Amino acid sequence: MTRHPLRRAIGDAQIVGLGESVHGAAEELILKHRTMRVLVEQMGFRSIAWEDQWTTGLQVDEYIRNGTGDLDTLMSQLGGQWQSRKVADVLRWLRDFNAGRADKVRFAGVEYYLTGLAAYDAIDAYVASTAPERLAELRRHLKPIRPATPDIFDHIAKYQKVPDKQPFIDNARKVRDLVADLPENPAQAITLNHARQIVSFYEHYSLSFADSLVHRDARAAENVKWWRDFSGDKIAYWAASPHTANAPRLRIAVPPDPDWIFPSAGSYLRQWYGHRYLTIGFTFDHGTVRVGPSQTAVMPPPAPDWFEQPLGKTGIDEFVLDLRTPAPSPVRDWLQAPIKTRGLPDRGPGSYMAGGALAQWFDLLVHRQEVTPTLSIQPDNRDQAVVEWINRNAAPLTSNDPSDPLDDLRPLRRIAASAAVVGLGESTHGSREQFRQKHRMVRFLVEHMGFRTFGLEHDFAHGVVLDRYLMTGEGDPRQVVTGMGFPFWISEEMLDLVRWLRSYNETHHDKVRFLGTDVIALREMSFSEITAYVRRIAPDRLAEVERELAPVRPTPGNHVQWYQGLSPEEQRKLIQHARRASDLVQGLPETGSRLEREYAEQHARTIVGWYESFAHFARSERELFIADTIKWWQRTIGGTIVYSAANIHSTAAPRVTFRSPGAIRTANHAGGFLRERLGGRYVSIGMLFGHGAISSDFMRPGPHPILSPPPGILDTTLGKARDPAYMIDLHSRAPGPVRAWRDGPSTMRMIHPSYVDDDDGSGYTMSVDSLTDAFDALVYLRTTTPTRLF
């Protein structure tokens, strides 16, 4: 769906109805979410009016504006049709958008028909605090109508059996009038709207079913209008299409019962606001939708006389159509013909909607050919103990700015107290928030714990270039970072870290060093460093060394692609050349500088490591090279080391299974080798996130959205905790169920840089046999934005 045409089509609308053809279609909710983001991010809409209870809406409003409350609890209080992962994604996004903003998005429920105790208690509390002299009067009218039980359905059943309902309505109106008589201010206005919902509730259940349908949409429209007047905001009205459409003569066939006939809420809004109320219909051709907590319904393609029928013939999977666009006569006939469309899925194939014309109902259509069911959200009781333990023990991370104070990272001192090497993992290379939090952790480890080497998932040769810059300051840091080659390291976040490391070294005698631990690139620099060393130390052996190096020098263009196009036997021959060259260098006389010799030998080992790691038959050669390089650095340079890499490399687990689309691989990884060699002196800290966007795609690096993770994986469990960003020590004291969870197997997302799917990222995961074998601590960040590549 293209954003800019949608933005132009919406124009100067003040209220936009986002109507879904059915509840329970995942793709319709995704498209509505994307449209809502256009309204909020690009067009300044600052309120969401939702087809749910007014009182529940206030709780959601507190959640998205202030982070108050628990999302699982809120989701369970929404109507059953909204209890899905996709809706949870919407609410999380709204909360994350609001974080740190002054112009926050607000949330308002526009329904009343399940108004329960919260409204009564809010009115009582407001009058008690602002007009105590009228409290007795209020309670005379409030007490007879206040539900006797929190079960609103029980209260409705009892009320419907009352023969004379007028006293309830009268008392509700007197409560409303009393509040209306109090001095006006925003809190009074909110309280008065509580009272209006109570009046609407008792009026609704005093009416016949047919009349209650009319009453409901009329009141919903009034609530949207009231919120517009109260807030002054431009509003996205999120509901089913029968409510948002401009359908003053709406009829829903629900055989064998009588048709439901009522003017839609959208028709009132069009009457009041004219074309400043714009209505968008979200439609689909076929698929499956959710109609209950564990029930789905198959939706066949539209009948020949439904308006969607020609949309399925376009051959376009997903598109936006502005129905106001000038059109030829046959199209105008279609737009103005009596409308007929999909009805209620739970009423079977005989249900349909009609009344009016397509061009009357909707200004825009957003159409999707196939849909799948939403996934129900049911709080996982198995996670409850874990989430409670996290809430008690996690250290909130109060900043993501590397220049801010580091007080919130104090628990890191305990976690890494005995470490010779600290592994800092990440679940993607493209998260700005993860990288900046790592930057802060590097600062803490350097400034407060004396760590003096920053090791990175980067090739050894260019790591020498970076190390030289940190030590001398010679060169342009942006050019040095650009020279890293790996597109996801060429970012403002990496540049900020490199600049900070250099600035630290300018004022400290015991400088921080840089170590490229990896073999992700084969560079000509390694070859020139080797030959220069041999020319100085043993010129008589230079020709012999160059003969072995010549076949393995990098080829022009994509050397990896060239190498992996060779047969295994051809690859083995090249590996033998590299090994013989390495043996020759290591066999030279031990004269000259020890460090020169060490570096020359390491360059030679890097060439061997590259060819071994990228061979068809490679297993854990790359991971072993990383561990060996860190060991070599400890022996050669010394000091404590921060090793920054993807979680899959830094994890201390002895075995890791990585799954990507179409592939699965189980192997040992660098952190596992380090734990085997260093024991508890290797500390592994993993990092995970919830949702947002990341930089990804090797071919065209750029931002890609990523949705909240699916149920059943570690990322999802961590996301249920209270704090949006935190660090948790996995060795903290814990009850039995939590210890069982920590010691048991765990699967988490491990987003490969080839990710381009714009989904929840669950196609890329890593699994370990024990979470505490894998990590000593975890950092969780609820939201992410893309790194800023250059």
C-alpha cells in the first residue's frame, strides 16, 4: 500500500473511519494499522476512537500515553473480537509512538452497552473530591442503579427482567444532570461522559432489539463527535464497516432472524461534518477469519452480485482505490448500483449487507485478495511466574542515549564482576536502540570496570585499521567506518561509538584497543602485511611465501560468490595453499619485533580462517576462529575484552540451532568455545526486542518493519514485563517454576541481515537447550528503529 497517494486522498478530513468488512481477518487489521500510522505519523491525527467501551478506552488511553497498566490485562478487557495479536501490536505501537512525546495520541472508546462499575466509581470519586456537599444527593440516585456485581452480563440479565425500567433511566439521568451542573473543567467533562454512558446503557436495554440497534450507532456517533469537541484532535475511528460507512439505510441480513436495519454511525458523522468525515472500507476477496476464541470460518470469494466481485479480478494482491476518482460510465454504474456485500461470518453464507450505494458508503477502498485468521491472545499462565519474577528483579534501563549518565547500568558491575571477556549479543545488526544500548554498556565496562579492548564481529585486517585510529587519531573516522565494508556497520551509531572510543583514548594513558575478531571479509591488506613482514625478516623466503599466497589472493568482484562457485575439491586445494603460507610465516626466524611477528602470523591465520569458514563443508570453523582470535589477543595484548556480536555468536550455549527460511543448522558457536575455555570468566549477555523497524537486506540495505513476535518464544515472554527496557540477571534468586524455565530450552528470534519479509521475523530463530547455559543476563528493548546507514 503506497502511503503518499493515501495521504493525498485523505486530504483535509478531520475524522477518518477505518472500517473492516469482518472482525478476525489478520491482513485487514495490518492494513488498518498501516493506514492509522499514515494518519498519525504524517497527517497529525492525535486520537483513536475505537469500537469498544468508554471505560475500557480510558484504561487503554492511560496505557498508550503513560505506560500505565498491563497489556495482557487490557487485552482481556477489550471485546472478544479485538483480543488478537494484531490489535495488541496496534496498542504497543501507539504506546511506543507516544514515548517521550508532548503531542501524544489519545484513545477513546465510543460504546456504552457494557458500562460497568468503573464508571459509577469514577463519578462517585469525582463528586466526593470536588463537590462533597452534593455527594449524598448523588448517592441517592447512584445507589439504586449501581450494579451489584462486577459481572456486567449478570447485571444486564437482571435489568432486562425488571418490568418497569423507567426508574433506572430516571436515576441515571439525574446522576448525569448533577454532574453537568458542576463547574466545567476537563475532569468534569470526562466524568460527565461517564454519566452519559450510564444513561445510554439503561436506555439501550429498555428498548426492543430493533430499536437498540438504532440507539447504539446514534450514541457511538455522538461519542465520536463529543471526543472531537473535547480533544480538538483529528480522529481515526476504528470499527467495523457497518459502523464507519456512510450508510443511512443500512440493512444486514441475518437469516433466519429478521434483518437488522439502522443508520450507521458514519452516516451521522457525514451529516454533521460533510466530507471532513472520510470513510475507508477495508475489504478482501477470500480466505479464513476468526469468529471465536478457537473458531474460524472459511470466507469464499464474493457472490456475483457483491460489489467486491470485480476487485478480485484485478490480479493485484493489495491496493488502494479512491472511489471519487473520475471514471467511465460502466464504473460509475458499479459505484452507484445498489450495494450488496459480505455480512456477518458467524451467521453463515446467507448473511449479507445492503442499503445505499458503494460510492455513498465509502470514499476509499483498501482491498486485499486473501486473508488469514487473527491469532487469539490468551494470557499464558505458564509465563505468569516468569513475568512476575522479571518485574521484581529486572533493572529498568532509563535511557538509550550513549551520552547520558550510566546509573541504570549499575547491575552490570555485579553481572560482569569476574569476567575476562564479556559477550554483548544482539538479535539483529540493524537496531538503533540495541546498538546505542550496547554503546552505553561499552562505556560502563570501560569507564567503571577497566575493560580495555572492544572486540567486534568484524574482520581482523580492518580491525587493525580501526585500532590504529583509536590509538593515534590519524585519519577520518567516517572514512574508517565506511571502510568496514559490511553495510550494517556503516552507520551513524557505529561512527558515534568509534568517535567515543577515540575521545576516551585522548585523555587516558591506558587506551582502549579495537579487535576485529572475525573472518567476514578477506582483504588485500592481510597479504601485503605478510609480504612486507617476510621481506624485512626473511627476504630469501619471500618468493616461496608469495607462491602460496598467489592462488588465494582476493579476486576482483564478489570473492565469496566466486569461491562458493568452486567444487569442494577445488576449495580444499586453496585451503592447502593458505595453510602452507601460514606455516611458512610461523616457521620464520624469531627476529625483530615480537608484535610484528604476532600480527603477521595472525594475518596468515585469518586467510586460512576465511577459506575454511566459507567452504561448502564448513561447520564451526568461523566460530572457532573467533574464539582463537580472542585467546590470541589475551595472550598477546592482555586485558579484559568486550566482544560484541550477534546473539548466535556470543551465546555461551554449547550447541545452537539456527533456523532460517528453508534451512536449519545446528553447530557450536564462538561463545560456547569461550565458555568451554574460560568457564565463568566468560559472561554472555543477550539482547532482544519486541517490534518496530530495523535496517536489513544485503542487496538493498534499508529500513524494514518488524512486527511483535509470535507466542511461545522468549522475545514474547520478555515483552510481557512491565518495563519497556530492562536488564535481567538470569542468576537472580527465583522460585521453582522460573528456575525450570531458565534451565529449560528456549527459542528466540535471530534476525539475519537477509530479512526482507516485513513480518514478525519468526522465520529466523535460534534455539538453545538451556537459557542459562546460553546467557548470564538479558537486555530487552520493547521497540526498535532502524540504524542510520550512510
